[in-house]
Amino acid sequence: MLREWFNQVIQYAEALTLAGDYRNFGDVARAALEMTAEAQGIRLSASDVQQIIGGIRSLPAHPEAAKSLDRLKSAGLRIVTLTNSSLAVVEAQMKQSSLQRYFERNFSVDAVRKYKPAPEAYRMVAAELGVPTNQLRMIAAHAWDVGGAMRAGCAAAFIARSGKALFPLFPKPDIVGKDLSEVSAAILKAEVVPAR
């Protein structure tokens, strides 16, 4: 049910963007949870909903994340986040995972009021960092995010975790790996790393 709920969250966030509307990602997640529960004939209490929605803030990092991010940062690459969530949620996730030290900055689609994979989100990051989009590389385990970034002019790397696959109608990224460790190693081989 978790996967079905998450798919509904993404689908309706994108539907809001296409319809010219924007709501806080937490509100979208809550509405999608209520819709998913209703479709399954499940009755959720207010505390059930709060516990599930609040769980997004405390998701653990994948085991290889810290070491992989450290390798990228140590090589001189600039690392930022771009999320459909609010900055408050990202800050809570970073505190929980202890990964913030690897990131220069966190970005939220709240700034453009359009959910990824809308091109405005990726272009906003490029503008804020003062670089062209073709100098950005999106790393994600979501085919829609990788595809959206590439359609906006970015390079991409896909983390093909169990149950994840690329969408055949989007361009295929030049880097695909089973986890962030494989992806970061491939990036370091492919990228021209700035001199220190």
C-alpha cells in the first residue's frame, strides 16, 4: 500500500501542476493517503494519518549514502538537493539522517510552485547556482525525476533500486547503477572534476 500511496502522491502533485494549481506537498500527501484508504475501504483515524504523514520526516538514509556523498564532495563536486517537499521537511530529514554536511544547499519546488518533473524546478536550481542546466546532474531513483531533469537540459543518473525501472519514452541517462555507491563511482569516472 505504501507504494500505491506514494504513486498517488506523485500523480496528483503532477496533476495539480498540469491543472495550474499548487498545494503544499504535505497537503497533497494527506489527500492522496485519504483517497488511497477510501479506495481500499480502510478507515484511518486522525492520529493514523498524522503518524503516516509524519513518517516522511524520519525516513532513514540508504546505507551507502554517506560514504557515496563523501566521495563526491571530496572530489570537489557541488552537491545540492531538489525536492517536491517543503524545506522544513528536508531539514528534518537531513537532521534525522545526518547528511546535511554533504550538501551545499537544499531547494524546494515551493519556490516555483510547480512540482517536478516540471522543467521550471530544475531550471530554478541552475539559475540559483549560476550555472547552465547542462552543468547539473540529477541523481534519483525515480524515472519521472530523471526524465524530467533530462528534458530540462540536465544530465542524470538513475539509481535502479529493487522494483525501479527507467521509463522508455524518456531519454536514457548515461549513468545507471543499482545504488548510490555504483552511481557515484560512475560519476567520478565520467565527470571532469574541478581542480582544487
